[in-house]
Amino acid sequence: MIWWPLALALAAIALLAIIAGLLARRRRRRALTPIDVAHTGYLRALPSFTALIRARKRRLAAALALFFVAALGAAGLAGRPADRHAQSEQLATRDIVLCLDVSGSMISYDSEILGKFSELVDSFAGERIALVMWNNTSRTLFPLTDDYAMVRDELKNSAKILDVDLAALSSGSSQTQQLLDLLAGTTALPGTSASLIGDGLANCVLAFDLADQERSRSIIFATDNDLQGDPVYTLDEAAGFAQERDIRVIGLFSPTAEGGSYKQRTEFTETITSRGGLVFDTASPDAVDSIIDDVTSQQAAELDASPTVVITDHPERLAPLLIGGLVLGLLAVGWWRL
């Protein structure tokens, strides 16, 4: 960027021009021989004379104000305006798939998870994130991406749509239609099949790409483990599938009225932890904040990721203020001298 050296050079030129003008004016005054003229005192009382003096004062004030603006610009440039952001090549190799059970018993809990992750997006520094929803079939809402603006919008919108009371929804309402549109593709199988846990996890494993690269891969797997139907993959088989691909599963177990038995909890915990994963057990969506914070901080620590602060100078933000103030100030000085 050449803004700031150009601005400083113009400031120096303007200052030298002002000093040269003042010195030349003093020399001219010394060269002139003063002549006394009688009876001129009444001139100061003439309306035209006082109006001329006021006009010259206004022009001088305008010039001084413009030079003050230029001085502010110079001071700002001396302070080096810049943007700072953290960048980590190690964090850029981290992939996270949000894998959410969107059966009826899990919808409100999913809303809490998505809402929390939408807040965490601003703290990401190169990680890629994907969202997969499943019931008896799966739908990828968006694949792995680091387009955080899109991710934030999608997570916030999905969290808002899922934050509903299913019992209170009326057929044909706009809220019902939004929910149906969001969950389209997650209940494609006929019959009574629902919450095919193993199939949901297996589909989330398949959401990862770049298999030939060394990357940190994690699945945030939220479910109540309330199996309804005959899955292609059992939960144990899907967990083994993830382990084979070096994908760590972070289980979020939600003990709902339909899926909160001791057997379901124990099976889920033992299956995930035996494959090297972690399981968080929560009885309330209010615990989502601490769960997600623990997951993200632990993953960052495992990567030993120390982000580098990148500083990008932006002198162009204040250089126009300096240059504009100088140019307009010089024009105002010329106007004042007329």
C-alpha cells in the first residue's frame, strides 16, 4: 500500500508551502513603506467593511478546520490502522460434522445445539463444519465448509425453525410448512421406522471428504438412542465404521420421555466410549453451552493449535481524510487571501 507514504509526503509539501507563503508575506511587508492616512477610523464602522472582515474570518476558520481534519488523519495514520485476526494452519485441518437426530423427541434439543454453534462460528479459525440431520434417512443441510457467513445463517435459521412446540402446531400453518421443508428427506422410508441410530451415524461418517489428507475429524452426535425400526447399521457397527476412518465421535445423549431408559443410556455410552469417543449426558438443553465448549476446547488442545495473529494494515481508511483535509485547506487559504 502506498497511501500512507503519499499522504505524509503531501502533508510535508503542504506544510512547506504554508511556511514559504508566510515568509514571503513577511518580506513583502518589510519592503513596503508605511504611509499614514488621516481620517480612516470611520472605515471600521462601515457595514460593508465589517461584513468583509466577518467573511474573511469565516474563510480563515474554514481553512483551520480543514487543516485540523488533516491533522486528525495524520494522527490516525501514525496509529497504524489495521485489522487483526487469528490464523492457524493446524485448526484449518479440523473438520466437524454436526450429526443431529431430528425425530420428534429431539427437535427442541437440536435447536439448543444449533443456536450454540451459530454463536461459536465467529471464534472458528479455519475449521470446516457440516450439518447432517437424520431420522430414518439422512439429509445434508450443508457439506463441510469454512464459509462462516453461510454456516451462521443456516444454523440460526434452523435453530429458529426447530424451536417449536410440536403439539401446538396446526396443519397448514407457515410454521408447520417451514419445519416440514427443513426436515424434508429425513423421513423418506415408509412405515413406522424412525430414529435409525446406526444409519444416522454411518451417514455422518460419509459426510467427510479429503480421505487422503491428514485431518482431525469429529462428529457431534446428538440423539436419545430411541431406536424405532430395523437399521442397516447397528450403533456398534456405525461406531466401528467411524473408528476405521479415524473419526472421533462425541456423543450427546438426551434422556427424553421416549428415550431415556437406563438401557439406552448405557448402550450408547459404552458403544461410543469403547471406540475412543466421548459421551456427555444431559437432562436439560441448558447444559448444551458447557458441553459444546468442552468439546471445542478439547479438540483445539489436542491439535496443539496456537493461532498466529495476522495484522493487515489499512492506511486507505484514513489517507483520504488527510489528503482531502490538506487539499481543501489549501484551497480555503487561497479563498481567504482573495
